[in-house]
Amino acid sequence: MSSLPPLVGLSGLVGVSDVVGLSGRNASDGSERSGGAGGAVLSSGTAAAAATSAPRPDVARYARTSRLAEIGLDGQDRIANARVLVVGAGGLGCPGIQYLAQSGVGTLGIVDDDAVDLSNLQRQVLYRPDQVGLPKARAAADWVRAVNSDVTVRVHPFRLDASTASILDDYDLVVDGSDSFDTCYVVADEAARRGLPVVWGSVSRFDGQVSVFWDAAPDDRAVDYRDLHPEPPEGGWDESCADVGVLGPLCGTVGSVMASEAIKLITGVGEPLLGRVVTIDAGFGSWRESRLVRSAARKAERAQDRETGRTAPDPAPAPVAAITADALEARLRDRSRGVDAFTLVDVREAAEHASGAIPGDLLAAGFGSTSREHPALDPELPVVVYCARGPRSEAAARMLRSEGYDVSVLTRGMLGWTLRPGALTGGDAVPAGSPGRVPLPLCDIDPGGFHPNLHS
């Protein structure tokens, strides 16, 4: 059995603050277990009442799980009562969602503000070619509903940031398969604020990593993402699969391990990867493990944060101004008529630029990420910077802003450009040969007013 208690009690009526990381029933023998100080213990009477009042999962469907002596029917009940939030429905989120749904997780939330792109199909196994242009969160939810009606799906088709992080209040566990440092830090800080464990994974090229973070872990075992990566990379730039590539099957490997870790945490089975980081080198076919321990300085810092109610570091610098693809298209038309003047800069690599670019741009290959060679710019003109998805343009724009330039970045980069409505209708500024996409209000969906989940 695990050295940690199971996360989710048998009762769907028991609040997460009473159960998560504090108490639970041993899945194999029904005995009581308790964890950190101050937590309520799920009594045998409460557990028994819950077991009789809540419908049990389909025994035949989940028999291969419940026949594991360490899990049993009680463990499957825990899975059925678990509420798991998957952040990112991409290369890691897709296999994670598949296995969590097929395992019978009771409530599965999916956060993603992206749309399916043709280049995703190489590794994001939930999607089909005919779904290109559809919001990933909704396409993934449709898949879950089609394969397992036992699962309640909650769709969150927006970016997870401080303004939308309140959705974590409704979950017991977070599976973080996001591909952005910014999102990873939001998940870490907001999960720490709520005492939620996080299963984290990352892939790049031939390498993958997976670990479990839990700022509220008992027995002095607390670690989180900031213990592994105390600060974002310089300039805020983080490589994506679009930038450097990734081996598709590796995403399935890492995502499946993440799903296994989630099930272990839910049921209290095995030894989770808390305080351990597994690195997978698919190129050499090797797995290695590194220990992760919170430093004394970080322990003191977190203790002080708890006293003051502070969980995140000082606020980041002001964000760079952004321009949508529609607005840029209009400005390009105005520029061609001589009624607007600005410089459009592409900071992707030369090979990326050669495969498709926005007409009338200036290539500054790698500026702000792999190169500091400054593009020739007119300091009197505003500058719009773009890359594949946004991170590299943000880094370049910050450098230019520090030099006094009036600079903005293209929202979602080249991806946002190819998904704009003008690409479907054949607007003036559409480059020859650009694929059309279904027009979508990608980042303009109001989270408070969007209710796509009619099944929950």
C-alpha cells in the first residue's frame, strides 16, 4: 500500500476539505487511515452509509481494476467519486483523458483554450482530421461521453490563469499536461492555495518527465513545481512541440504514467511519484529517477506564505500588449492602402518562416530566444511580433519594450493567424496556399456565460 492515504472518500457528499490528503478507507481491508494534522477522519459509519447510498460502478466494466486486491470494489468506488481536472487536452492530456475516462473517474474536467490543428494529429490521439478547427476541450469531452456515460464531463474552453483558477475549487486532483511555463506556475500556486495534489508531465523532442507535486503532503513530504523550477526561463520563453518537435508515442507513454499516478493517488495504492521525478529518454530507451526534496529555505518561505496567506511570488511584469489575428488582418489592409504604418516581425526560425508566413513581415530568426541579433527597425514605427504560438514573441517583445519600442504580440501567433475567419473566407491578407479553418471565438468565450456541458 501507499505511504499516503487515498485522496477521495467513498462519499460523494463529503467535502474535499474533509477528505483530501487527510483521511480515507484502506482499499484492500476497509480499515481507517488518517494523514495530516487537523483533518477530519471519514468514520466507518459515514463510509458505510455512503457505500449504500451511492450507486456502485458497473462491476463487470471495471472488473480488471477491482480484481486488483489493493484496489477492490472500495477502490473503484473512490475512482467513481473522484473529481479530476485535466489541464491541457494536448499530447499528454489526450492519453490521460482516455485512461481516466475508461477507468471510471466520476467527474472529469477538461481545460484547454486551443483548437485542433492538423499538426496535432501526430500525437493527440483523441482527435480526427474532420475535427480540425474545433475546440479541443469540447472535442475531447465528446469523446469521453461517447465511450463512458458513467463519467460526468465539465468543459472549460479557456486558458487557465489567475482569473479562471476558481474552477479548481470543484476538484480533488489536478493533472497538468499543459505546455506553458506560465500555466504550470498558475497550476502550482493555485493548487497549493487549495491543498490539491498535482500530477505533472512534460515532453520535448525525445525526452519526457513526470512527477507528483503536493504542497500539503503529510510527513514533511511537501514539494511542488516551484521546487523543481523555482523561476521561469529567462525572458519567459519556453520551447513547444511546434518549436522543436516531439516523438508522438512518447506523449502516450508519459500521459499514461500520469493517469496511473492519478489513480494511485485516488485509491491510495502503491507509492506515488511524490518527491521523485522520472525522466524518460525515448531515444535511448532509458528511464531514470531523480529525488526532489524541498530546501530548508523554501520550507521557511512557504511557512511564512501560509501565515500571511500568500502562495505566489511577487506579481510578474506587466503583460505585453496583444493584437488579435482579425485586428492584424485589418491593419495589414490599412497599411497596404497607406493609412497605417507599423513593422510586422516574425521571430520564428528561418525554416518555419519558409514553410508559411504572414505577407509583408520582417524575419528576425530566433530573436529573443535563440538569437540576440537585433532586427533593423524604425524606432518611430509600432512593432507587431509573432511566432508559432506566442511564447517566443512574448520574449522578443519584452526585449523591444525595454528599448522603448511601441510593441505588441499577435495572439496565439501563426496558429491564431491560420484559424482566423479571414483564412476561411480568403481575405486580402491571406497568404497563398494557407489552409482554411472554421472560424471560432477561441479566446473570447466568457467562462461565466459558457455552459456547454448539458450532461452534468
